[in-house]
Amino acid sequence: MTATANLNGTTLAQRVSARRGAHETRRSRALYWRDMLSSLWAPVTVFGLAFVPYIVLIEFVPASAAWAQPALKAVGLAMLAWFFALVVLRRVLPGQERLRRLRRESRELLGEVDRRLRRRGGVLREDVLRRLEEQAARLDAALVSGQVKPLEDELRAMGELAEKDLPGFRRGTTADFVGGFAKALFIALAIRTVLIEPYRIPSGSMLPTLFIGDQVFINKFIYGVRIPFLNKVPFVLVREPARGDVVVFENPVTGEDFIKRVIGVPGDNVELKRGVTYVNGQPVQRALMDREYEVMNRDQGSDEWYPQDAVAFEETLGKHTFVSLQSSPEARCAEEGPWVVPTGSVFVMGDNRDNSSDSRYGLGRGYPSCNNPGQVAFVPFGNIKGKAMVIWLSLGHGGVLSGPFESGLRTDRLFLPVR
């Protein structure tokens, strides 16, 4: 009868670790962390760990943005410097990069062997387990030694032994690649569907709150998980859309993604008189800010930027204070509305009031007229993709390197909360 042995709940890596001396253990741990911190993913991961609590903080404690945004900018700058330093070091010290890759492959191989052993319940022929453990120990010693040739030899030998003694073991097969890719794709789709989704501002309809070229993250779960294609939200998770929220939605008229501000919620009576918005008969708080306000705008499909002169007002709607623009001191339309928002829908407008295809004008259905009752268009809850949270990138007019290129990086807008 062939003698068998059992790992008894331990892993091959744990057995090898137990055979190390104190010096080798410290050396192995130091190499592991050095390899982790020298990965190009390290600065990206650290920034992500800082960015996630940042967006939660500014969402629930808006006043914190005054100190949190500069702090996150500093973290981002440090991570960018870290990333480029790693790129340079890889060019300058190719031998160290080769060692780092070999150590990573060694750890991955031992992990693959352990996964295969777990599928077998940790039970193997005694001689097979002994050979695997001895070879794993030699591989571990070569990993700690810091020499390329011995590590390459022991890594190759470990792979060949595993393929020989573990039925079905294959390193880096097409199935493994496809499986890993499928898992990553599923996770990315789940995050995009349920948690956050990026959106690029294509037009100047939300100036000056959002510039053309701003890239924003939208909160996908605050209003409830939306079922794509069906445009249904089975249940509310946190709350329904509120007045003042900036939302991204699938335009029910054109099918395109739009971004506008919620002005009216179900049951509200919305109208405009001489540029002032009234909700349920009460004027939205508005104060003149600048009669000669200038922003850079661009027509969709055009590469030409032009200055848009406007009158700027500071408005407060719900919990949101923002700046709205009017083309001239006199409103383009003396009166607009009233409109009553139906159940399960919202009424939206752009902050650039005279340059926005919003609910007043059929969401782009036709040329804006001052008061055509038949052209109003509301946005159903099911069409709303989420609430705009933060600008994570901004590429446009006036940014860094915008001279030689069409657009440049606008550092002053990085991580700016959307209010």
C-alpha cells in the first residue's frame, strides 16, 4: 500500500516558512513589502484608499471639502511622484526589476500549488509531498538570496515538479487567463452598475458648476439600484432625488446621457418669472454676484473655444448653493411655466440657463421657445443613473499644456465636489 501524508490544515507556504531561521524570516518579510511598494499598482492603490473616504466625507460633511480637497491633492501629487520614480528606477536598475518579477512569480507559483493541494483535501503520497516541500524550501531560499540565476533555476524546477506530481496542474493556462479576465470584468461591471460610474461633461449647459471636459464620478446607489435597459429602480436605497441635486440621466427623448440640476420633485409647481425660479409659489433664493462674468464655452462637435459673457447669480436650492448664469440682465423669457411635476419624475434645468436643453425645452426636442406648454419634458426616476459627486479629472481650456494641445489639465478643479 502506498503511504500517504496529510497537510493537516497547513499550506505548503506555511511549512516552508516554519523551516526558515529568524534572519531568513525577517529578510523574506522585508523583500515582500519592498516588492509590494515597488509595484506600479502601489501608488494607485494608496491613492484609491484615500479617495474612497474622501468622497464619502464630502458627501455627508460638505464643509470638510475646504481642507479635504487640498489634502487629497497633496496625496495625489505624492502618488504621482512615487509612480514616476518607480518607472525611472525600473529603467536604471533592470536587474532589480528582474528579481522583483521572479519573486512575484515564485509566490504566485507556491500559491497555485497550495490551491491545487486544497482541492485534493491536502492528502498526497508521502514521497510526493516530501519532494514538493523540499523543492519549495529550495525555491524559498533562492528567493531570499537575491540572486537571479539560482532563483530562475529553482522556479523552473518547482514548476516542472508541480506539473509532474499534481494531476491537472498547469501554469498560466489560457483557461486561467480567461477566468481571471472574466472575474475582473464582472467586478468592474458590478462597480459600474451598483456603486460609481465616470461621466465626462460634453457641453457648457452646466457652466460654471461643471466645465466642458470635467470628468465626474456619479453615485449609483444613493437613489437605488437601477436596472439598465428597463429603466426601473425596484427600491430606494438611501433617498429619492432632491431639489438641487446634480444628476446624470438617460434622456427619455434622445436616449443620450445628460447632466442637469433637479429643480422640481414630484408634486412641485415650477415656473420662472424674469429669470427667477419659483417652486410652489416661493422664489428660489438668488443674489446678484457679477454682472460681467466670463466663462469659456464651446459648441458640441466644435474645437473652437469662445468667451461667454453672462450675468452670474448665487442661488440656494435645498441644501445646495451654486452659481447660475443668465445671458443678460434681462431674462430671455419674461415668464416660463408653470409646470407640475408628475409622480415618479423630476424637473431639471442647466445652471447655464439660456444655453441648456432641459425640461423647459423638451430635453432637446426642439428649438427653445419661451412658453410652449407642449414641449416640457420630465425625467422619470428610472432614467436617472446617479448623483454627481466629485470631479476626479478635468481636461479643457486653460489647463496645463493646453497651448500645444487642444485641452490641458485644470489642476484647480481636481477633486472638486459637485454642489
